[in-house]
Amino acid sequence: MNLATNISGFTGKMIATIILVILAVYTLLFGFVIPVNDYFPGPLLILESFADLITEYGLFKGFTLTTFLVYTSFVTALFMVYIFRGFLLKKLAESSIIESFIKITGIFSVLFIVLLVNIWTHGSVYAEFVVLFLTAFIQILTLFAINTGNVPDEYIQSGQTLGKTNRIYREIYWNSILPDVAKSFTVVHSMIWIMALLYEFVGGGGGLGTIYAEITSYNDLAGLFALAVFTGIIFSAGDFIIKYLAAKIIFWEQ
């Protein structure tokens, strides 16, 4: 079992469960056992902070911008990989150097891109889309690189009857690898969210990451807790939708 599959096991339902458990423990501890303390805000104060997020920090605007950029970049990256799947899979399968480079440097190159683009563009929304697209694109290629060696030899041999080599990669390799890659789409989803929040936190732009930066600058701990809960719920919902669509579209076709 590869690393991507292991990571994907910690997303979706597990994250939602963790959030619910943390909320329950926090409410019990700081709502009833230790209702008054100098460090952590009580559950009622956090609940009231949701109103401040909407009125003072522009939660709906930040939510709309970040989610739009996250999911449009994800879909665009998937579409580009699909369009050029024959060429990309051929290069990944034939070149161990490219495969190794993607596996080793994928996440580090994305982090470098985030910091570099932030410096150059000062938090441009268009630049953020490019960063998130590259994040998704590199992560998807990484998943395919991990699984290119899992195509059964008999599939490849039977595919040679199709004639054109590029068609073997577009059909045989793609259809054989896609189900395993789809199981780890939640990994890609997680990385895009992390990069979006990091980009907006560092360079602004008006998304949820920018709200995190503003809340931190005001030392609004209750607001920070409330925003973290909100982000966790949105992320978990997105994770569920991605798994649902993959199950209905990709695995149904298999």
C-alpha cells in the first residue's frame, strides 16, 4: 500500500469524526468542567463568534472565493490530465527519472511555487488559481507515477493489438490506473486546501486564509476556533462529495 493511499485514509469520514469528537470533548470540558479559564474560550463564546465572522470578517465572501478557486483548479487539473493522458502516462511509464523526480520533489516544488508566486504577485487571485492548479496537477501526476507499474502485463500485451502506442497509454494504462488514483483524490483535495489557505494567509487575496491572518493579528482566539470548525466542516463536505462522485462516475464505469 503506497503513501498516498495511507494518507487518504485519514480524510473524509475520519476527519469529520475527529472534528465531532473534539467539539464534544471541548464543549464538555470548557462548557461544564472548567467553564471559566484564562486560556481557552467557552463554547458559547465560540458560537457567538460565528456572527462576528460574518459581519466583521466577511466569512461568506472569503468562503466563496476560496472554495471557487479550490474546486475549479481541481477540476481544471483533472481535465488537463485527461486531455493529455496518453502523452503524460507514456512519459511516466518510460522514464524512471521523471517518475522519481515527481515522487520526491512534488510537494517541495509546490511549496516553492507558493512562496515564489506570492512574492511576485502580492496575493493576486489569478496567481492563486495558477498555484492551486499546479498543486493539483503535480499531485495527480504523482499519484499516476506511483501506480504506473501496477498495470498487469497481460493488459499491456493485449493492448498492443490496438496498434498505436499512444492509444495503449490513453486506454489501457488510463483505465487500469484511474481507479487506484481516484481512491487518493482526497489527498489532492487536502493539498489544494492547504496551499489555498497558506497562499491567502501569506499574501492576502480575500479568501479564508486572509481571514485567518486577520483573526490572528487581532488575537481573536474564539474567532479562530470558530473559523477552524467552519473550515473543517466545509473541507469534510468537499471530501465526501469527491468520494461520492468518484464512486458514481469512475468506479461505476469500471
